[in-house]
Amino acid sequence: MPIGAWSSAAVLDLFPGESRAARRLVAVGLAAAGPAALAGWVDWAEQRPRQARVGLVHAAANVAAVTAYAASLSARTKVRPALGRTLGFGGLTIATAGGLLGGHLAYRQAAGVNHAEAVPVLVEPGWHRVGTLDDFPMGEPVRRIADEVALVVVRDEDGVLNVLADRCSHMDGPLHAGKVLEGCIECPWHGSQFRLSDGANVQGPATAPQPRLDCRVSSDGTVDVRLAQQS
């Protein structure tokens, strides 16, 4: 929201008679910067060292942009429009650089993305054998592979097999190394919990669900899984 408001203000600064609207947009961007920074801080706190270093530079650029826009708003309020516009264009340049770093974090370094999103694409349609019923002790997470995709299989107290993607959607944590707690599995890295029956995220920091797979047990005890059928 801050970059959107400031970009719009920059466009209005190119036209005469739009100074009041541009000033309001600069103020909106500054007001939105606080919540945006708080959300970014929460994401940054969970990153690996390499991502955290880039995140610090990203944050520094954003602080510089906020400072430039605060000075721009002050100049506009004091009826110094030329200085206000100059500071605004400078702030937008810095904010754009910070935004590029944010894009690099998200798309190149996979920070703050759903790490389990690709599972439905990677697992081919149809059934995939993952073992026999005896391979899955009751209440213990077991790691299995289907189409080179890691899965976690948990046999509940009723004997029902639940199958989820093993890589936590938050930061790739191995769910098979986690604990089974009241119908959920807890990631051992950051404590995200996912409901075994449907993969729903019931506790953060993860915000995305885990892909779920259907399971069948043949008369001879072999266990097959496939991507969950959409209703």
C-alpha cells in the first residue's frame, strides 16, 4: 500500500493543480508504512541468515524512503511544493529499490512463500504405492515418497491413514520429525500445526494449508495414495 500510494502521488505531481491530492496520498503511504513494517518484521524474524541479510538491506531502504516522504510531506505542508515533489521522487526511487529487494527475497530466495504449493503439480494423477499397513505404527509420523515428493503418513487411533505433504508450507520443515497432537501434526522447526484430516493450518506461523492426499488400503495390506479429489 505505501508504494501504491506514493506512486500515485508521483503521477499527480506531474500535473498542475493536483498538489492537495498528492499530499494526501503521501500521508496515506506514511500511515500504511507502520503496519507494513510490522508485518515485514514478523516475516524477517523467521528467515535464514542469508535471507535475513537481504531483509536488513530491504528494511534500510524502506526506512530511507519513509524518511524522504516524511520530509516531503513536511515541505508540502509548509507550501514548498517544489521541494516536496523533489523529495517525493527521491523517496519513490528508494522505495522502488527496496521493493526490488523484497521481490528478490520472495521470488529468488523463497522468503515468506508457500513451500508446499507445488505438490499438486509434481505428483502425477493416479495411485502411488507407499508401503504396507504394517509400515505405519499408530500415532507415529512416517516419511514416504510419491513421485519424488516427500509425504508424511500418520495412522490415527481409529486406524485411519492420513497423508499430507511432508515439507511444511512455512519454511520447508520436515513434518515427519514433528509431534502428533490431538489430531494435528506439529512442525519441529517453528511450531506450525496442521490438521491431519484435511491439512488445514490451525496454528502459525504458517498461514497456508498442507496439501492432502487420499489413501486406500488393499486387501493384501498395501497402501496407495493419490492427490485428494476436489469436491
